[in-house]
Amino acid sequence: MSAFSAIGEEREIDQDEYTPGIEPQPTWCPGCGDFGVLKALKGALPEAGRTPDETLTVTGIGCSGKLNSYFNSYGFHTIHGRALPVARAAKLANPGLEVIAAGGDGDGYGIGGNHFMHTARENHDFTYIVFNNEIFGLTKGQTSPTSPKGHKSKTQPHGSAKEPVRPLSLSLTAGASFVARTAAVNPNQAKELIKEAIEHDGFAHIDFLTQCPTWNKDAKQYVPYIDVNENDDYDFDPTNREEAAEMMRETENALHEGKVLTGKYYVDEDRPSYQQEKQQIGEMPEEPLAERYFDDDYDWERSADMFIDDHK
Amino acid sequence: MTDDELIWRIAGGSGDGIASTSQNFAKALMRSGLDVFTHRHYPSRIRGGHTYTEVRAAPEDVTSRGDGYDFLLALGDSFARNPQEEAYYGTEEIKPLSENLDDLREGGVIVYDSGLIDADEVPNFDQRVEENNWHVFPLDLRGLAREKGREVMRNTAGVGATCAIADIPVEAIEELMEDAMPEKILEPNLEILNEAYDAVLEDYDLSGVEVSCPDGEHEEEQVLVNGSEGIAYGAFDEGCRFIAGYPMTPWTEVFTIMSKVLPDVGGISEQVEDEIAAASLAIGAAHTGVKAMSGSSGGGFALMSEPLGLAEMSETPIVLLEAARAGPSTGMPTKPEQADLEHVLYTSQGDSNRVVFAPADPAEAYDHARRAFEIAYEYQIPTIILYDQKLSGEYRNVPASHFDREPNPDIGQTLTEEQIADAPHEPGGKFQRFRHDPEDGVSPRSVPGQKDGRFLASGNEHNEAGHISEDPDNRVAQVDRRTRKLETIREDLDGNGLNVTYGPEDADYGVLAFGSMVGTVEEAVDRLNDDDESVKALAVGELAPFPEEEVREFIESVDRVMVVEMNASAQFRGLTQKHLGEYGPKLSSLLKYNGNPFEPGEVVEGFHNTVADEEPTDHQTTFVPAGGD
């Protein structure tokens, strides 16, 4: 019998279950795009059939890191840039959990960029939502890795000399098996994409455009947006890596020309998740490791029986 | 120790099989009933370079390397760089011979591979041989190996010669080879071993050689184990089934052992992109209810500073290892030092909230690893095992029964779903994971996936359900509770036997040491007492929370204390004075930081300086007299 009865529980789930009973109201600024992520996530999880007790949200630092403060599930508000490695281990230790990692663009593409690259490469089976507002918000408006070239801020008074990170292209190259972009102003698309990401078996990366009305007034409010999967002007196959790459590049260029393109850019349903790869080579148990510590009948192996003879 | 011992040094280049040959040799002597101890010296280089391993064997209690050694087996360095004029590294081909002469005792034995080493190139060789009354055996080991098998088997030829000269039954080595070697290479090796053995007996008159291997007998079965194995097996027996890491010398040894064994028992090992990730993965696994560890050496451990703080703040039980080596920065990657003490105690922002253990030998490495897991999970706190390059690869014999213990997979105060149902929740429905009120400081936890156990873990200061809080009353309550855990742990550890006194209880003088220097200090204490001095030692195995009472009693019981440590800034003395400042004037320091661990004789000499209040020393050690007066 499982020590985790919440995992795999079949029942009707009300979206309100994800709203905390105490302090449900976020401290984000009025008009902040982060509200959009919260709402979309609350909508997606019940539709994906996952309950609060079987969901673990792992966040980084910044306004985005507070997501799980306003969200009723298990949560781990980690440190700047490190949500992904914490999330990876949680999923390996108990694959039955629904793990959602989240953080900002500085968190994921800057300080945590190394983890982003490797998590995508390894194709861990969870969803990663990057709140991309093209700026450092909580520390009051400094230039971030996704800020456009020439972006002026108190830490880049002469304007940034750097090309911004291309989040979608980077994700694809690194190995993510699901890559999407949505925007806070596009709640239905956001909910649907998050739901698809949750149901995807592998690393699902969503670059979520979240306008910062306080510190990034120059930036677009990410309207009007165009859904590249729906709009007839765009014709590409998200299961085709080359076409996806081209579409991503066009999307990244367009953003800085004032055109907001969103949608599902890439999906590879055939690539095994990291968990599956690891099981394939005999490096991960079939039964979740977390269960073992609650199993009174498990016969724990001893070094005296396993290794000591070799030392005699 | 008595004179009844053999210290055998095998020297060559990295990649020449020095480590495995010495390990087999040590095991053979252990099986013959002797106590053994190995000391290795190697460069940060894959192939070639000056490498040696010493095997010291005696009938009883060998706890350290010796002062010098008495038998050199100098093999060729197959990967020696071509000598160039002006090259600062000199002729590497002769180094297995030339680099090892300074430490060879008078009357010692030299066996060298004349097939690869030209002794004429070693400056003043003949003169030194004569002055020191060394017995020299130039043998074409390479030629012999090539003739009967392959060139790499010249190690075996060297061991065969060793057996003949030092009066070791060749059967002891044969038996070991049969256990360790695959059929294909076993036959030629056995042939080479015996050929070399016979050749020495036939060609040389050994009557003048006084170096020989003593006899011994063990009361119970022994196993040959090094510090890294001790730690890994301790972790294993505590039910640790998750490790994450990034390679770095010398921590890699534990990581390698765990990575090999965990998949066989349904555990998980993860080699990840950096040490920040490694420690973060350990946190993620532990948060999810699994017993997890990570670790690194100096520079890699520095990267773990921030996750370490997260584990402290979120009260996530993890065990981290710090296998220290000479620093700062890359320092000397394959050389031991104890200069990471302060780093381990204080790294990461805020008031540190951790437990630090320092085992002294492979048996203690096992014990401390088990205790580190018990404390981490019982008290929901990161624990760190601080050891070093010396202990990690140092082999000693330990009674096999030492490891014959029950496993302990307990994950501490973690509730079941039934218990969670009765546990306090906040009105909004979240479980109160971080309650203010537990007297011992430990607030029971839930694990993701459990029904109604939802809470928020956070690196931010937080309220009882884990939500971010900057309320002053809550802040004080949470800090006080986390601090209370350390007080409870201190009480729990008292009388645990992890701090060990050695020598006569009523001695006049004391020596204070921690970690890998303890065995050397013990031998020095024995020698001093044999020499009519009155000395005892205290080995501190728990560095945080500091065992103030035990150390205070020790210092008060003697006139003066010398603190022995491998670093330049007397960090351990500093730690002692931080807690017991009033005894500052009683404490002197003996320091060494040249990349080589202390020899017992250096500690003996340092002690004489302490008593006489003198500074000079013949060795590369530094004596710092007590302040005050």
C-alpha cells in the first residue's frame, strides 16, 4: 500500500482547491502578468486530473518565486536559479508527484542557465514555467538576460550592449522535448499549453511572457498576440525540429519588433523521459524510492553482507 | 610502535599500477596477521609523475605513517617526460629512485628496475648508498616481466623480489593474486613473482640485510578499508539511497563507490552539471522523503554554500561530505590539508545551523557517517563530514565485525498520513510544518504526496505553515527553535564516544587534534610516554556543535596543550579559543602545510618545543608558542 494516498487519487477537482485558505491574495503589483500564470496553472491542474496534495511546485527567487505562496499545493520556494535541480531530484525520488518548476527569466536563463541547459538535455519529466518579463522586477528594474539590446536601466545606464537570450531556441538546442510560449494576456491558450505540458512525458518548457507594469513600462503588454498554431500566416509543423527552430527564431526576432507570437513550437512525443532512460539502464527503481522509507517490511541491504567480503 | 616493523615504499609513475599493487601487498600482510597502514603520495596527473605508496606493517596498532621508511621498490615511470635542459622538473625517468632517497632510513633496502632506471644519473648515488649503508638490488624487472608476460607486470616482479629480501612467504602474495586476478593474467604473474623471488635468493647474499617483515597474529578476522569506503558503507547502512555529485579529487572516491552500489539496490546516483546542482538535488530528494547525500572537495564545496544555507533554513536533512585538499583555489589537488575547517563551519550567509563531524580513521569514517545521517534525519538539519585527501585513500585493517551492524533506514520525525490527520493545521488547511513550540526544536515534517500534509518549504524566513514572514515575533521564535536543535544535538552527542582521549589520564601535557592527524598524534603520544614524558591527546570528532565541556575538561587537566593541525593559520586552535577563550595562554600550535602529512617524529619534536618554549625545528613544520603571559 502506498504511503502517499494523494498520488493517483481519482476524484473531481475544483479549481478553488488550489487557492490557499489564508493569504490567497498575491502581493504582485496591479496589472502584473504573474497573475496570469497563477490563473492558468489553477485551471490546468484540475483538467489534468492532479490534486494539490500530489503536486509539488518548486520555485526560484523573484516575484515569480512567490507563485507557490499563493498556490495551495506542496511547495518549495528555493534559492535563485536552483529550482530545477531541486525539482529534478524530487521527481526522481517520487515519480508519482506532479512537479511544476517555475522562476523568472533571470532565474532560469541567467543565474540558473546551466541547470536549464542540463535539465532540458536530460529530459526530466516535469513542467518548467519561466515568467519572462524581460527585466529584473523584484530588485527594481535592472536589465535581465532577455532584455532587448540597448535596454537602459540603472545597472546599464548606456543601454545593454548584449543580444538577449533566445529562450525557445536555447531550449530546443539543449534538448527539451516540449517548447511553448504563451502570454499572460492570453489566458485560455496559457491554460491549454500548461495542461499539455503537464501531460507531456518529458521536459516541457513554457516561456511565459508576463508583463511588468511597474519596471518595464517600455515593454509591450504583449498584445495583440498571434497564435502561430492557429494563424494562417504561419505554417510549420511543431513535430519537425527544423521547422520548429525556424519558427522559434522568427518569434524571438519578432518580439523585439513589437510583434507577439505565441504557441506550441516543438513537441517530441517519442523521446523517452530521463526517468525512462534511467530505468532502461537499470539505474532507477520501478517502485518510487520515496515509498521504501515507509515500508516496514522492506529488507534493507547491509554493507556487511554486500561489500565486506571483498575487503578480507 | 617498536622497531619490529616494515615500511615498504613502492614508487613509480601515475598509471603504473602503484596503488593496486600496494593494496594487494598490504592485504597480504594483513592476512598474515599484521596491522597495516598505507600512505599515498601522487601528483595531479593522469599518467606519469612522482607517485609512491607506503605500506607500514607491524604486529600491533599501526595508526600512522612512520618517520621515513626502510624498503624502496623503485619501478620505472613509463610516462616520464623527456628530460630537457632547463626544465624545472628535471629528469623524470630517475625520479622513482632519486625522489625517494631522502626519507630512506639507514640500513634500508633499495630494489630498482635497472631495465628502466639508470642509477648513474642519480646524483651522488653511490656515495649516498655507502654513507647510509643501504643494500641495493638493481634488477631488470622490466626484462623479466617482458620475457614471461607483459611489461606492466614488472610490479609483480618487484613484489617477488621484496618477498625474497624481506622474508615474506611468497604464498601470501600468490593467494591474493588468485583472488584478485582474472585467469588470463594470473598465470604469467605467478610465474614472474616466483622467478623474481628465486632470482634474488640465488644471486644475492642476504645475510647483511636487517630489514625484514615481522610476524603477527590477529584475534579476529580483519578487513582492509580506506576512509572513503568507511564513509560510503556507513551511509549505505543508514539507508542512504540517493547521491548526487560532480567529480573532484578526492571526494570522487566516495561518489564512485556509491554510484557503483546504489543501482544494485534500487537506489539513485546522479552525476550532474555542477556542485550547486549536486547539493540542490540532495535537498530535493531529502525533501521528498529519501535519505540523500552529496559532497565535494574545497572548491566544489564552496559552490554548495548557498544550497547548504537552503537546507539549514528549510530544515531539510542532508549529509554533505567535504574531502579537503590543499588550498586556496585549486591549490594542490592531490595533497592533504586541514585548512577547510573554517570554510565548512561558517560558509553560507546567516547564522550557521549545521553539524560537523571529523572522523580520524576508516573505522571512524564508518561510525561518523552513520551518526551524521542519524543526526541529520532526526533533527532535520544538514550534517557535514569533514575529512581530507589523507584519510580518503588511507587503508587500514579493521575488524570485520566492526561493520556487522543493523541497517537504520529511519527518516526521523516524518509523519505518516494517519499522524498528519491528527497533527496541527492552519485554518487555511496547510500542515504546520514549522511549529514554534517543540522543546527539542524539531517540528515533525510531512512529505509531498501525503494526504493533507501540504506546506511550503522556503529559503525565506517563514511562519509555521512555511509562508514567507518578516514578523519580528515569528522571526525570533523560528531562529530560537532552530538554535534549540543544536543544543539538543549537543546533549545527544555528549558521551557518544566520538571525541576520544588517548594516553595516560593523569598526564601533565596535552595534544589536541582532529581528523586525519589523530593517528599520527597517537603514535607520537606513545613514543613520548615511552620516553618518560607525560602526555595525552584528545581527538575531537565533533567540530560543531563544539564539545565545549569535554575539551574544557581536557585542557584543565593538563599544564599545556599543543594543537596539531595541517594548515598555516591554526584554525583548529582558533576554533578552540573561540569557545574556550580563557585557555588561550595554554595553547601552542604545531602546523604543517607543505602538502605532506605530519610524521610522528615531527609531533614529538614539536612537543619538546612546547615544553621548552622554543621555536626552531628541523622539519617543514611551524611551531607557534602560546600567547599570553
